[in-house]
Amino acid sequence: MIGLLVIVILMVVIFAVYIRFSSTPESKGEEARVSSANNYLVSSMLNSNVCHGKSLEDAIKAWGNNDKACQQDDMETFIRIEAERMLKAYFGEVRYQGKGGKKPFTLTIKPASGSAKTPIIIGETALSCGTGGIMPSELYNIGRVASMQVKTCVSLAQ
């Protein structure tokens, strides 16, 4: 009798745990999609060629190490121009400009701590979104000289 009672209680507990975890959504919908897209964007940008044999990541490393790459003297301006070109291609001209001139993203290339360089910020310095929220990408470390991250607005309105 006691054994049968233990088996019944065990089955109820297992069934309750099954119901709890089977009702959880597998992804967070729009937020998971935007997070993946942001990670893909940063990764693609870092691996994109900006001149013969050099990627944006190589240019950022040169900037962080006070070197030159792609025969450019002003690496900060060069990186800014190339990153803006890539962002315009990704978002499209209309979305890149944003509503009312406010861009729906922030791209930050931050020098390593202790560096005298100032961060390169493209887009809104204080990103605010009308609907939804802000979704950051992972923080990508570029050697030991800098890190790069993008944040975009998530629209939860369908």
C-alpha cells in the first residue's frame, strides 16, 4: 500500500515537472532574433575587408596600437567611415537614418582601459527606443586593444 502511494506521488511530481518545462517557450521570440542578428552584424563587420588583405578587425588593432593600416594616416576617421558604410548596407539607407534623425542603434568601439584614445561611437550615444527595448550584442574583444558592441532597438509591436 505504501509502495503504491510512493509510486503515485512520484508520478504526479514527474508529470508536474514535465508540464512546467514543456510549457516554456523555446526562444524569446523577437528578442532572441534581434540578439542573434546583432551578434552576426558585429562578427560580419569585424571580418569584412576594408582594403586589400585587411579586415576591420585589423584596422581596429592598428588604431589601438597607434599603427597604420590600409595606407591611412587617420585610423579613427577611416574606421568610422568604413563602419558607417557597413551599417548603411546592413540597415538600409532609410532605417539607418532613423525616424526624426534618431538612429535605432549604437555601435561602440571602445579602446582598452588605460588607453588615451576616446571611444568611437556611431549612432545614438544615448539610445532610447519608442517601443520594445534595447538589445545588445555580445561584447567582442579585439586583441587586447579594444572591444566592439552594437545595441539596437527591439520593436515588440507586430
